Amino acid sequence: MASDNVSAVTDSNFEADVLKSSVPVLVDFWAEWCGPCRALAPTIDELAVQFAGKVKVVKMNVDENPGTPGKFRIRGIPTLLMFKNGQLVDQLVGAHPKATISGLIEKTL
């Protein structure tokens, strides 16, 4: 469920698109069947627009890409992971309000 401002990442391009990114990256781990994930999608899109040029926002479908969520011990979705310079720096589990997610991004910048 990527959009104009949010791209999809897979197990195969995760390292190149996220870990080797020159800007911080917010990764939204989601699945088609997850109601809270779908509810969170418009907020993620809005944040991608708000932080365009400063932060890359990507989504990973956990059903289609089991390797990366396993590596980062994703137990529940939606889970948001914040990466900077190839390192996991923060995370949020569950559907959170826009202000909370925005704060997570702000403190990484």
C-alpha cells in the first residue's frame, strides 16, 4: 500500500533503501489484513509529505517479506522503526496519533 510519497521496501532492497540511506528512514511494518495498519496509512502519507526531503518514509508488507521483520523482532503490527545512518534508533508499536509519530521523527533529525 505504497503511495506517491511512501515507497514499498522488500527483504531484497531493505539494506540499500533503508540501511544505506543518506537520510533518516521511517519504516512502517504492516499487512493487508491489519485494520490498525490501514487506519494508520493516511497519517504515514501525511508525515511523508511533511518531512519530504528530510526523512524517507517506506512501508514493508510483513506477509510478503518475512526476513526483515524477523531480524528486527517485529512481534505486532503496525510497528514503526526509525533508522539513522544504518542504525535502528527508535520504534513505536501500535497505531499512534500523528503527533506521537511526528515527535519520533523530530528527535531523530
